[in-house]
Amino acid sequence: LAKTTQPISMDSYEGQEVNITCSHNNIATNDYITWYQQFPSQGPRFIIQGYKTKVTNEVASLFIPADRKSSTLSLPRVSLSDTAVYYCLVGVINQGGKLIFGQGTELSVKP
Amino acid sequence: DAGVTQSPTHLIKTRGQQVTLRCSPKSGHDTVSWYQQALGQGPQFIFQYYEEEERQRGNFPDRFSGHQFPNYSSELNVNALLLGDSALYLCASSFRVSGNTIYFGEGSWLTVV
């Protein structure tokens, strides 16, 4: 399973776009990139998943360059409620529940 | 459609005691995994159950054991509790062969005193 590196913390203000970059230099051919969001005292919540190029859903976009050695989670116009820890995970899709979490990025959104 | 449900939400145990945590997977899911999350850390994989058998295991001692029932629900048992076992225990479910995303429950907070 590829190791991931992401910033420990980030600060932002309401209404701004936030980009969190994750490095995964040893990503394997079959690996997908998945991002989870976790609020204090709650379980992680799936945000977005992708393999290459760009993926967009109702809450975020995921940008993956051609070499796939990094990825960027983009949160448009953040609000105070987006304050959470964001985890980048890399692994084979549907590997039966074994996810390797790193430290995550603690995003703090200020008014 | 019920998501992953866990019980109890909070509990306090004494060192040396045993604890059982319970999990019901999301409807349609047949695979259950358990994670331990210490304060300020990311979740750590304990083990995974599929077809009532332990399929994968993380780096946890044998004091941690589990079970999966025919209805796909699962239990996590921890024996001889240590202070260091205090953590949020998360259950996650998935459907093994479809490629669906893994969904987490809200967790069970265990405090060992």
C-alpha cells in the first residue's frame, strides 16, 4: 500500500477555495485515490475517489496529474462546517475494508 | 437505508476487564472491518470479516478478537483491557465484490480506567 504525505494543518476563511495536496510517490497501477472527511468524535465520511485526471461531485473536486504521484482535493467556497480532518488514502479499490490512514490534514475554517 | 450502526456509543471499563462492541453493516454490505483510533491519530486497521471468517488482520495482539454473524453483523472483543486501549473504535462496511466505497459508523468511545 502506497504511503501518503499531506500537510498536517491548513487554515482558511469562509468563502475561499481550499486545495489540499497529497503526495503518493509509490502509487501502484491498480491503486485508487480516496479522500475522507472526519469531524471530531465521528467516523470518517467518504468525500471523493478517483483514478486519474479529474473527478467532481457535489462537494469536492479531485485533481490527479498524469503521473499520479500526487493528488489535490479542492473544496470550493468553504464554510465553518468544513472544519475537519481530511485523509488521503491510496489503495486497491474494494480491498475488503483495509484502509491505511495517515495523520490527515486538519483544516480550520475561520469566519 | 440505514448506514453503519454501532453500539454502545460510549463506555467505561476498568483495566483487566473485557469489552464487546457491536456493529451492523450498511444495508447490502457483507464485509465488516474494525478500526481503532487513538486521540489525534488516524484510524488503525484491526481486522476484517467476510463470510463469518477473519480475512485480514492488522498489527494488533490476540487480545483483540472478533466475530461475524450470518446476518453480516459483527462484534469486536477486547480482553484484559489496558489503559492504552482507550480509543474510538470504528466499524466500517463494504460490499466485497462490487467496488463500492467503504462506509464508517460513528464509533464506540471506550475509556479504560
